[in-house]
Amino acid sequence: MTPRWISVLFGALLAGAASAAPGSNTDVVRDLAGRVGPIIGSALACTDVARPRIQTIVDKFAAVIKEASSNEAERDDLTQLLNRSAADGRNAVTTGKMDCRLAERQLADLERSITGPGPTLAGVVGPTSAAAATANAPVPAGPPVRGVTDTEIRFGIAAPFSGPAKELGRQMKLGIDTAFNRVNDAGGVNGRMLRLIAADDGYEPTRTGPAMKQLYEKDQVFGFIGNVGTPTAAVGVPYALERRTLFFGAFTGANILRNDPPDHYVFNYRASYAEETDAVVRYLTKLRRIQPRQIAVFAQQDSYGDAGFAGVAKAFRTLGVNDSAIVRLNYKRNTVDVDEAVNQLKSQKPAIKAVVMVASYRAAAKFIEKTRDLYPGMIYTNVSFVGSTALAEELGLLGPRFATGVIVTQVVPAVAGYSSMVLEYKNALAKYFPGEAADYVSLEGYVGANVLIQALKRTGPQLDTERLIDNLESTRNLDLGLGIPLNYSRSEHQSSHKIWGTALDENGRYQPIELE
């Protein structure tokens, strides 16, 4: 079959149907079933092809069969022919006679034949008298979708753009904007431009509700992407769920966004804090030979710190170690008041040799500043939320001895690397935001935005939240150039579980390290 066969076939069958006697429609449909069925079957054999797309074709053809059949036996015969043809198409893929790239292209051609100008499936078999009477009537528009116009799709981000964590919000927005600008330059998504609208919550949960309300009610966003923080997510997620609105790619690894089964409207790109801290504990105990009782946790005194501490405790239990004696050193959110934590660290016997830090960049830097000379051999590790670049800058101001060897686990590849996605990101960042340095937080925003963009493209022009979620849940083996495939399903709303290790060198640059 050539790439043009579908349009030729539809034209020929339409011409035949126009002059056919009323009773001959079944022959037209029979011929069509033998040709469309293999496309359906080959698409079904390809896990990357979104199931809602295929189901749309199946539903339309079922309606055609029903209209063309004069009795139940005829209908069953046509349905069985379609099913047998679909089985042949599936077999062609599984035996290697056809690849999924061709299968997807043929499905796209068929979709255009159904929805585009020219012959349609219903037209091929001849309209009924009732349909003929309204054939030239305008197609009624569906109900308007919040945040979606003929030319634009609006998304919102509630994040800190003021206060001590503002660099996290700025970088997350920067990464998403870079991805949106890149796709908009290429014509947008199905002809619509993507737009990101920001609201500042200052990383304070009391401000998150008003920020979400502003985006939803005033700015009329379609969904939320890239919200920053765990305590703020504890407010933002329920707000989105109550309104059945997408909450995508938040900058947090907390379990409140990772329920089992997953919340229908919540999707994560990144690995969880439990996965990050588990990787760190295994690294410290197995590669660095630190005794578990010599590992402490420096944590923000809220749900973010709780999530990281719970991850460490779980890792201890996995190792068969009692987690009840883990030392937790606390500080208050949006402060650098770490004196109590430092005093508590000094009192520990035996001396602590490694600290797992679940903090933001300024508090983490202040803690390292106040303890580095007291414990020259201390190993400091941070989860990715810390804000790697901002942490490096804070420590760089203090001097090389404060930065050298500080570890940060990452949920994206090294920004200094040469993977396809990183190169694409850095080129786009330089084009749209010249002068901005590559950053782990903005890279995460860029990657997450691209995952969403791919789902938006597959959903097609008839966009609404449920159709988009169907396509997200059908994402299989998505290759964005990260070195790992990304997957979602109805029971899995986190696409990546990969942890990368990095450590600062004497020049304040992150170098990759092996965690196992």
C-alpha cells in the first residue's frame, strides 16, 4: 500500500457509492472493511499509538456498518470481516512485516480522510434521507473548553516568584516557556499557540489557594503545569481535583502527588523523593561505607521535609535497619535559621559523618557554612528540589572548600552532558533566553513540558481534559532523548523513575557520579 492509497480508495468508493443501487452499500463497506481493518490492527499492535485515536476509527466504522446493514446477520458478517482484517494487520506488526512508524502514518492518513475535507466513511456508503437533508448544514460547535480557543491553549503555574525560594519558580517557568516557545515557532500544537501564565505564591501554602484561584477563574487556564513545592502542592492538588483540572509536572517528589491508585488529574514527570533518598542511602552505606547510625537528615519543618525524611526511613527499613533512631535536624521554611539544627548535630555521639539534606538552597548553604569547618570530612547530599545552580552559587560565594564534594541527586541528565534532549534544551534556551545559563530546574521544566506537548499533539484539535488524559495514559516508550523511555498508564502517573548523581567540584561545577 502506497502512502496515497487511502485518498484514492475513498475517492473511488465514493464515486461507486454515488451510482450504486440502495442494496449494494454492503459491498462497498465490505471492500472498505478489508482495507481499513489492517490499519486498525497494526495500530493496535503498536503501544506508542494512543488507544483513543484507534477507538474513534472503530466507533465510526461500527456506525457505518450499522447504517449499511439491512439485518442483524449482515451486520455480524461485516463486523467479523473487520475483525479478521484487523487481526491480519496486528499480525503484520508482530511478525515484523510492518513497522510501527508506517502503521502510525497510515492511521494518521485515515484520520484525515474521516475528519478532513473530501470523502468520509459515512459519505462512502451514501447518506440516509435524513442525513442528506442536513448534509450541508453547519456542524454545531461543541461546548467551549476553558483555556482553549481556536488559536491558543492557556496553562497556569503557581510558584514562588518572590521570597527566598524565588529562583526555583523562575527557573521552572523559564524551562516551560522555552519548550512552549520552541513548539510555537514550529506552528504550535494543532494550530494553537501554548501560553504560560504565572501567579506568585511565595512558596507559602496560605498564598497558593488565591494564586490557583486567580489562574483558574481570572486567567481561565486549561490546566496547571510546573507548580513548585510540596506544602504548596498540598493546597494546589485538592483545588485542581475539585475542578477536574489537569495538574501536571509539579516540581516536587512528594507522595501526596503519587497516590495508589493515582489521582485521575495528577501527572508527574520526575522521580519521587523516596526514590532519590533511597538511592542516596544505598550510596552512602554501600559505596562510602558509612554506618546507618552515622547518617542524619537535615530537613525543612513541613511536608517537604517530612517526605524526604520518610524516604530515608523507608530506605533504612529496606536495609534491615531500625529507622526509629534516625536523627532529624529541622529548620523553618523560608528561613535560614539553622542554629538549632547545628547545635543538635554537635551533640550527636558517635559523630555524624553524612547528612541527607531535604532543604531549599539558601538554608542548605547556610547549614553547610556553619558545619563544614566543624566536620571537614562530612558528606552532604541534597535532593533535586534544592535548586542545584542556586546552591552552587550560594556555596561559591563562601569559597571552594564549602562547595567541593557536595552531592545533589537529579531527576534529569547532567546539564553539562551531550544527550539529545540536553543539547536541544540548551540550543532552545540560548535562542529564546540568551544569557540564561543551563540549569537543572529549568531543564526539568523543559522536559516535563515536552512530555505534555507530545500528548497534546496526539490528542488532536478536539481538545478537552478527558481526551488529553486518555492520551497521557496511553503514553508508552516515549523517547525524548533522555536515555530512558517515558511511560504512563491508568495505574502509573509518573513517567520517570531515573536518578542521576552529581557532585560539585572545586570550580563549583557539577560532575556526574555513580550512585551504585
